[in-house]
Amino acid sequence: MNEAPDGKDACKAGKRAVTVTDIARAVGVSRATVSLVLRGSPLVNVDTRAKVEAELRRQRYVYNRTAANLRRRTSSSIALVINDLSNPFFAEFAAGVDEALGGKGYVTLLGSTGESPRRQQAVLTTLMEHTPTGFILSPAEGSDAAQLHQVLGAHANVLLFNRELPGAEWDFLTLDNQQGAYLATRHLLERGHRQIAFFGGHAASSSCHQRRTGYQQAMAEAGLQVQPSWMIESAPNRLEAAARTGELFADGERPSAAVCYNDTVALGLMLGLTSRGVRPGGDFAVTGFDDISEASVAVPPLTTLTADPRERGRQAAALLLQRLANPDAPPLRTVAAVQLRIRESSAARQG
């Protein structure tokens, strides 16, 4: 008498992976038709597609993307590596990238480096194991192009965003940092401010350097000297900005306004000012950069440069897809315009 298989063996037997052949037989179509449905091809009749998709759900079919990539010798994934995912700007940017890539049938592999070049190398190395067809990378501060080339290869499909890297001959998408900071500084000057600081960011970062240059340009055009003590560096986040607010008042003469590196720095500065009894938008004018969603509901609402991070994400995805279609084209540099959005935080100088 044969013994019945135990529960463990029966469970194993019941877990045979559902195949394309199983779906094709159940619906009465070819394997090729099922494959076209899985790839989202428009070549399949609407009614046939509905029947295949219903059967896929009924049998709980799981698409083996890795196997499909090996068969096609291509990858349907693109890696997105962000330097600071805690910044709302980059969260919105990532959403835009994923939205655009998903619409073209790609899966987004997300990595975050927390502004650490060492962590960045580890993240990129791990992502390379998944053989993505391209990378969108917002480099960590202190990144080295040679080290990135070691991981990604000299001819990888790469789009850099936000920060330039000397020696990295890849496509590059940036905001118009210099013009944006210039517009913010001009706005404060027109509001009667003359003692204007530049607050936040690290000078070694290309984006911070460009924004400082725009600020200095506007000050020079107004015949005003920039005081080194009012060029205050901080990590581009709210907590450190709030902690460094006191440096604005370390000397006898204090500024009446600040052009901030980004919105999170500006929001941190406003918290630091409030804790010292200084009213943002009343006693002290503040501008930001990015126009994150929180900027419009801050107290007071924040004057800033609109960068539309979700649209920038969609733009980054489009540029990388363009690179995939033309891999031998020369590297492309794209500068996205920004616009000044005036709100209550940049009030006119008092007295």
C-alpha cells in the first residue's frame, strides 16, 4: 500500500510555477500572444487581451522579469539613485521618474546614498547585479567621477542630475541654479534689503557654487559687497539649518534677509529665527529654492524658485530613454529654467 505524501511534499507539489504555456492552453491562444500581453504590446486584440489578463490573475501568474531579460539580452529596469531621499524635492523627482518610466514599460530600481560617496559605491555595485539598462544618478556630495566609472563603466547609459562631476562624460540635467539665486537676490534688493546673507549648502557642491555665484552677481550689480561671515554653510536639511541660524547674528551687524540654498534649508532657518524671537517675513526676509509642496503652506508661505520636481523627474526619464535610443550620440547638457514665486516670507525691509 502506497503512503500518501506528507503535507510538506504536497505543498511543494502544489507550488509549481505557472508558465506562459499554462496560460496559453487555458485561453486557447499561442504562447507568443501571452508574451505580447505581458509586454504590454498594442498588437493584441482588446478582447483577447482581456481574456489573457483574466487568466493571468486567476492562475496568479508571476512574471519572471529576469528570465525574460536574459532571453531578450536586454533589461527592462532602470536604476534611480538619489543623494537625499528625505528631501521632499527628491521624493517628488523620484515619483516623476517612476511615472514616466512605468509608462514606457520599465521598472525603476531605487537606491538612496544619504550623501555618502562610500554608500553610493555600494548601492551602485548592488544595482549593477540587476543589470539595469541605464542609470539616473543624483551624485552624493564629494563624488568622484573616476570611482563612478569603475562601477558603471565608461560607456554606461547614465544621466547625472543636479550636480556636475568633472571628468564624467555623461548626459547631465540641471536646474538654472545661478539664474534662480540671482532672481531671488534681486527680489530682496527690490524690497529694500541691503544686508543679505546666503544661507546653507556646501560650497564644494556644484549646485551650491552656482547659486552662490548668482547671489554674488546680483549683489555686485547693486554695488554691495558680500560679507564672508554671511556666507554660511550647512548640510542641505532643516535640522542643521535651524541649528546654524545663530551664526547670522554672531557679529554686531546682522543681515535683514537671506537667500537660502533650498526650501528645506529655508524652512529650517525660519524655525531657527522664530526660536530667537525673530519673525520670518516680518523682521527677516527669507527665500528658498525648489518650491516643494510644503513651501506654500509654511508659516509664513515661502518665496522660492519653482523647479517642478515631478516634471524634472519625467524630463530625466525622457532624456535617459533618448540616450538608450541613441547610445552613440555625444553627451547632452540640459538646463531647466526656474521661476520666482513670491509669497509672504520675503517681506520688504522694515524701517
